[in-house]
Amino acid sequence: MAFETNLSSLASLEYIPYIDDRGQLPEQFQGKIGVYAIFDQEKVLQFVGYSRDVYLSLKQHLVRQPQQCYWVKVQTIERPSRTILENTENAWIAENGSMPWGNGDNKEKWTHPIDVKVIMTPEEQAKYLNPANDELAQIKIIKNVARRVEAEISTLLLEGRGLQMQIRFNPKLKEEGLLDLK
């Protein structure tokens, strides 16, 4: 681990599989403060971020952007310092030569809960917007949409990617049409 004044360049760090051969995320980053870079299947940089718990952040990103999370590079630090974290994040983005997809206009897709209202099917939208619905009926419809999207994510991650850890979404947010890990 480098000293906080001697942080590594992005190119010098090794690629770590996002999901290992046991179906787990890189557990060595649980509770660790650091900067991380997420890469797609072809090792193209998708997102650079920093966190007080890199493991939890990686878990959130995997649920929000499962098709983009195949490899990760991480630099941890011992003591929290927003300046060091932000400077490292900016240096890695500059080193990349262009803004990663997830750090520009699409940053919200990486850093905010999934808004299922924007991914409703036309049939779901028609049901939801039906003038005969009261607020309770709309909540029930949006919860069902959230459950559908949750099932799709779980199927993709569990069956498609071999993830062996439990993914639990916050049930209270589903009423608002949002999916976020508990």
C-alpha cells in the first residue's frame, strides 16, 4: 500500500476481477477508504469514484450498472482525506485522457438509486397514468415495477454473472419507485 503522499497512477495498479471465481466481490476492500476505477469487460474505464467503504460502493455500482462492472483497480488510504481522494480521482481521469462514461452526463446512473419510473414498459406507464387510479393504486403499480426490475437485476447478476452474495434492496424505497441496496 502506497503512502498517502505517494499514490499510484491508474496504469500501475493491477486489474482485480469485480466478481471472483467464488462469486464474491473483492472482500479485501470492506471498510477501506479509497479511490477506485471500474472497467467494462474489455477493460475500458467506465467510472472513477472514491468512498469511505470501497466494498459497499462497488456493491452499489454493480447493482446500478451490472453490464459495466467487470474489472476494478483500487488505491486505499489509511486516514480519510477528501483532498487526497478528489486529487487522485481527478488524476486518474486525466491519466485516462478522456472523461469516463460514468463520470460525465451519466454520473447519476452510477451514484443515485435506480429510478424505475424511467424504465417502465409502455403497458406499465399506461396502468400507472390511468386517471382512475388513486394514490394507493399508483404505489402498488410502482412497487410491482420495482420488483420486476429487481428480479431482472438479480437474474442478470446471480445467473448471468455467477454472483453468490445476497442482494437486498431497501423495501421502503420501492414505494417511491427507487431501488437501492439496504
